[in-house]
Amino acid sequence: MASLYLHVPFCRKKCPYCDFFSVPGHLSSLESYPALLMRHLDLAADGGEWGGPIETLFFGGGTPSLLSPESIGEILARAEDRFGFAADVEISLEANPGTLTAASLAGYRAAGVNRLSLGVQSLDPRKLELLGRIHSPEEAKDAATWARRAGFANLSCDVMFALPGQTAGALQAELDRFLDLSPDHVSAYGLTVEEETPFYHLHRAGGLDLPDEDRYAELFCLVDERLGREGFRHYEISNYARPGRECRHNLRYWRRRSYLGVGAGAHSFCGRGWGERRAVPADLAPYTAALSRGEDPAQTLETFDRRGAMAETLYLGLRTAEGVDEGEFRRRFSAGVEETFPEALRRAGDRLVLRDGRWRMDLEGWLLFDHIITAFL
């Protein structure tokens, strides 16, 4: 296994762009949720399929920072007891600045969390209101300050770009404010409209003025240039890190390594054979019922054949700056990338090249990623 993801599907308020599984306003169920996660961990450990020690652990959501430091500590203690932790385990917690205090951050750090991911998104109060966020710019700044005082040496911040009406100048000013938070890692996401979200319906009704493709490309490149000037490495399409601060947990996803997902709505990947993806239903009622019966709540989503595993290896690996190692690909699949996907490589052109034994995309390739990668799938 080596990696563990824990999904905490609770929010005070659902953001209008979010399509992740979360249940806003059901905070009364939050108190019993840690016990469900620990029961799930016990079932996974007793089943014998997943082993440790855990090298990376990630609390995602939803809003995991709605859980108390004490609950986070109990969950971590159970995970370490059942699977063990590597000496240098990376333990990440996603947090909404509007849910944090200096005391809670000190508590999370004392519980063992050593990487904090702040969902800042914007430091413009008007943009925060548009995005439905519950925090203010001042609360985001306070959270970053408190995190450092609590001893977090690895701080990540999320920023959204390509917002309605956003100009290059406005984004430049936004990034300047973000850099004042002194993050070690930045996740920069262009706003996308996901089906059946409130933003989706607003956009269809003509009420959301999103940048066109040319403006999106301009803003994407601006983020790349600005963060690069500050010493951040653009190591994945949407992620930047100072040296040594890449998110090790997410790197395991992109390298197609096994990980166990625990919690309602969590996904797992088992690397046995050509690989298998599983998911826990995104519904608290069947999740609770399955655990009460002592049953694994996860269901198989997809079992890969060789061709599917080859395609997904490229889909995930080409998102990263390290790309896909040709020698490793050939050893794994007894065939190289070029002989397997000649037409897809032809269509990718100069955007995808083999250099120093690795297949990599350039910046323009990343901009066109969804278009280019379709030919491999």
C-alpha cells in the first residue's frame, strides 16, 4: 500500500464550483465519523490485502479541518497501530482557513500532521464571495501565520485562476499577495465548470463570464512564469513546489502506485496485475451500514487490461515534469511507447518528446493536455 487517503465529506457550505462528494450542513454526523474511519482502517488491515508501513497519508474532503485535533490524533494513532508509519511519513491535512485557529493548528501539528494544505483560492474578497468560500483574506493570512508558529515547515496554498473577468494584471497582483504568505507549495487550478454544479447551470444561463481559450492560456503561462521566477518548480500541470517540497502523496497517484482510500466517497488503486480501481459509494448511509456488518464498503470500478494500464500510465505520468521513463515502461509492458502508440505520438508532434530516456510534454503540451492525451486512451 504505502499510501493512505482518508476522505472527510463534510463542509459548512458547498462551494458552487465543487463536484467532490461532500455533505454541507450535516455537522451532527461529524462526531461519529472518526469512529467509522477507524473501523474502516481495522477492516482493511484485517483483510490482509493492504500492508505498510505508510509513507504518505492525506486527509482530503470536504473540509477535514472540521475534525478536531483530538479526532485527527486518534485516527493517526489507529493507522500507525494497524499499518505502521515510515520514519519520514508525510501526513497532509487539507484545511479551510475559515475553520482554523492558532490553537487548532498547534493541535494538528502535535497530533502528527506535518504538511498543511490551505484552501485559500483567492485573496480578493469579491472573488471569495463569488466562489462561495467561507473565509476572508485576513483569515487566510492569519492561518498561514499561525501554521508557521505551530511548527508547520511544509505549507501548501491553493490558488484559482481564470476566474470570471480576471485580467492578467489582476492575476499578477493576486499572485503577489499569495507569495506574501510564503508557501512552500502552490496548487494553481484554472476554474472549470463541472456538470451539475451551481456554476454549471449559471454558466449555461449566461451568468458566468469565463475567459476564452486564449485568455486561459495567457493566465496559465503567467502563473508558470511568476512562480518560476520565485524559485518554484512546475512539477505537475497544476502544481508548483520549492525544491524538496513536492507533494509526495500526489506523486504516488501520478506514478500509478497503490494507495488505500478510506471514508465515504474515497477511491483506492491496487497495483496487482495490471491494476484495479475501487471506490466507496459517495453516500454516508450505505457506508455506515456496510461497516456495521463488518463488510468492505468499497466496490470495484475498473479492472485494467494491459492496454488500459499502458494508456493510464501515460495519462498520469505525462502530467508531471518527470514524465514517463521509457525503460521502465518497456520493462513493465514488454513494449515501448512509440511502437504501442505511433499514431498518438504523431498527433502530439513536438509537444511530446523523448529526451534523456523520458517522455515529457512541454508547457504548451500541458495546456493542450486533454486534447493530446485523448489519442492515447
